[in-house]
Amino acid sequence: MARPARRGSPPAIDGRAERTSQRDARPSRVRGSLPPLDRLLHERMRLGMVSALAATTALTFAELKRLLEATDGNLSVHARKLEDAGYVACSKAFAGRVPRTEYRLTPEGRRAFEKYLDHLETLIRSSRG
């Protein structure tokens, strides 16, 4: 038995709600003129991490966890992806007997973030113009 279509979505031939991708929803004059968004940054947790790090020189794991309301595991996984891409640098030390992990945005990470913001600004201008 087919499920009913969601409110506002026209039913497809097989009875399922038709989904429109983000790419199809873009204005035609923008399509093809911009490269795709940086998929690494276009994820909520990673974008939040890079945004927070762009506003300061460094943040500890505990500070990022509190700011982003993240779990240890979730923050670790996303931090590792940003590290692997070269966007974030991680340093580990001890404050007494307590481990302290600190993250900094690398120059490459800052460039990627600025490019991402420029891309979003272009999309916003083109959709309003």
C-alpha cells in the first residue's frame, strides 16, 4: 500500500511524494555558472566548527562541544574530517593531568570558508535580483 503524499508535494505516479533536489530548485540563470558548494563544509556540524574557529584563534574540544551542543563522538568524527582535509589543525597537550585538545583553523581552512561564504552570497544575490 502506497503512503499518502506529504502536504504540498504532488503525488508521483507510484503514489510516493515526488522529491525535488536542491540543484533542480536553483534559478536557471545561476545553474552552471557556479561550482558546487564545498560538501565538506556544507554539513551543519562542520560548518559550525569552522564558523566558530574563524571567529577566534583557537578553541578546545570542550569549548566546541559546548558551543555546538555536540556529543564527544559526533564532534570527534567531524573534527577528524576537517583535519584530514587540512582545514583544521589539532594539537594535544596536558593541563596538569587533564588532556587538552585544541583546534585552529588553518590558512587553507580559512580560504575554503571564505570561498564558501562568497558562494552563498552569490546565490543569495542571484535569487533576490
